[in-house]
Amino acid sequence: MSLEERQTLMDEHIRVGRKYPAVKLNTTYSFGLDDQEFVVAFETDEPSDFLDLVQDLRETQASMYTLQDTPVYSCIRLALDEALDALGGPKIAQPRIADSEPVEAWIDVCAVEDFGDGERKVVYLNGQQVALFNVNGALYALSNRCSHARGPLSEGSIEESPEGCTVTCPWHYAKYDLASGVVLDGVASAPVPSYQVEVRDGMIVVGTKPH
């Protein structure tokens, strides 16, 4: 392939990676070091973000040219003193200071008139996939990944009843309340995060606020 064609494949690869700002990515050429062409390193505090990223990358055109994919090796990043503690002996590492509380975050999705009844859309908020639904004019937003096997809830079936609306994962039978993300039936045991949806100046916005 020409340089331009190869660059087009890599540009798509890069665009997918930028959907997940919480995941740091480093690609290193390894010609002459081993049989593979590249060594790829990922770093993130959210393993679920990494899983979503890899799933998206597998659907890119560049992945069609992968001859062999070496299994992933994962580990927890440690400071030097923590690594020494892991080897045994007297503890020398100082306790970590807890991270600060999450901050409020919002994202503009689209104009109200561009998101009609029955439509679904996947948006990215702080690197997380969020499924947005319009059910008879009511707007709902949940994490797009089922808590059971990470199936795409945006492709699930919607049911309405006097008690509320539900979405069922298309991969396995796991039913969630669209308003709260609580599991109502099926194989899932944990709820999925729900997000706030508002209409501001004719625009639909999805957001989360610290509890």
C-alpha cells in the first residue's frame, strides 16, 4: 500500500483512540526486536475504558491487516517503593492520597428537532459511552455497556409500561430501568450508571454531577 493509504488507516485508528481521553496510548515500532511490527502500551485508571477502546479498534479497517495479535499483559502501575514492598520485607511505601471528588461534566449532543421519537444515539462523556434514548418525547441516558457482558444497550429493545420504561440488552437477557439504570430482570446483577439529560436553548445536553 502507498504511504497515503497507510496513513488513512492510521488516521482512523487515531480518531478512535481520541474518543477515550482517559486512556493513554503509546505505539512503538519494534522492527528487528521480535516478529511483530509494533508494541502498543495502554495506561488508564478505568479498565472498562480500555475494553471499550479495544472493541472499537477491532472494527477499524487497519485491524483487517493484523496477522497476529499477542495477548495483553496487564498490571497495576506502582511507584518504586511500592514495587519494592511487593517483593516482601519491611514496608517503606507511604499510603496513597485519595483522588479528588469527580467534577461536573456536560456535553452538547444535538438539536432537539434532530433527535426524534424512537431514536437512539451513542455519545462520549469523559471517555465513557453513553446511550441516549428518545421514548415518546422523554429523554433518557444510561451507560451504553451492560454490566453483565458489556453488550451495547443502545441496540437493545425498549418496553413501556405504566411503571416506566425499560431497555433489554441485545446480547443476553438483562433488563434495566431507563430512568435509573437499576436491574429489573435477567442475568445482570449490577446497575449501570444513569446520566442527566436536559434541553438548553434547543440543544440536548447530557451530563453527570458529583454526588
